[in-house]
Amino acid sequence: EIVMTQSPVTLSVSPGERATLSCRASQGVSSSLAWYQQKPGQAPRLLIHGASTRATGLPARFSGSGSGTDFTLTISSLQSEDFAVYYCQQYNNWPFTFGPGTTVDIK
Amino acid sequence: EVQLVESGGGLVKPGGSLRLSCLASGFPFSIYSMNWVRQAPGKGPEWVSSISSDSSYIYYGDSVKGRFTISRDNAKHSLYLQMNSLRGEDTAVYYCARDDYGIDWGQGTLVTVSS
């Protein structure tokens, strides 16, 4: 099973600032990496797939990069609605696995 | 508009069974792989099971293998999860999700396993 790790656990950011979230896979997953945002009481929402392809309608302030084992989600200028938990997930090998999440909260 | 609507959750005793359903609309159901993902209270998501568009490929996570069975009926635009021998650690919100990277998710159905 591919183990996904995320850092940091919590990221405290002021509105308007840049946030950089990291995700690492225990073995290469090519570009089969997705990022999700989850708010309390809601289902995860797809942000990025293929490591860097934005989901339909996603604002351009969200961007993804990386391949192989190291990936990054960048939010260029945090808006109030962006404070949430973010998960990465690999879908290159079954079982598909999620990282433990990064909480982005207000500084 | 894409909709995934799960049903069938509830309270069940350890060792019991439940069958979850997911009714899909707004997209060509028969060409997409479908998945069940669960999330225990306060935890991150866990991918439970996947089924290919024509049911030729089926995968289960180790934690549910031998106890859960995924199936689909493309004519009815429906996905199912038969859950047997339920345990306390199966308590979670169960979501159906479209495709390997969860393009769309349902609202979830809560399964509580407790005596």
C-alpha cells in the first residue's frame, strides 16, 4: 500500500497570503494525484487531479504541481472560504490512499 | 447537474448487515468507474471499494475484504455496497464517488455499528 504523508499538519495563514501545502507518496505515483478540500459536515470537494489539472470551475488561485513522489498545492491569495482541511490522494495503485490532511486556519 | 444520492445507512449491531445504494444522475453512469469512500468521525477519508464501468474490475480495501461486496446496475444508474459482518470500526459516513479521483461525491449516508 502506498502511504501518503502531508505537511504541515496545520497551516495558519492570514487572508490574502499565500499557502503552500505538501504531499509525499511512499513510492512513485506518476501524476495520479488529486487534491480535495473538505469543510465541516460536507463531502470532500475535488480541487485538482492529474497533479495539476484544476477541477471545473475552480478559481485560478488554486494550483497543483509535482510528479512521482512529491506534490504541492498552492493557494496564491487565501480567501475566507478557503479555510478548510485539504487532503491529497493517489490513484495510481489500488488501494487508492489519502494523506492525513492539512488544516488551513486563520492566523 | 450531476447528483449522487446515497441511502441505506443506519444503526446496526455488530455482526449485522446493511446494503447501501447510490443513485446517480446527470452524467453517463455506464462509462464511469464508481467508488465507495468512507470517513469515520473525526478522521480522514478511506477508499473502501471500486468497480469499473462494466464491473469487470473490482477492488476492496484490506479492512473490508471478504465482508463487503460492491456491485452496480447500469440500467438503473445505481451503485451498491453490501456490508456483512459489520464491526464497530466500520462506523462512518459512506460516500459514493465518481471516477478514480472523485470528480463528484454524494452527501453521504451514516452507518453506525453499535450494540
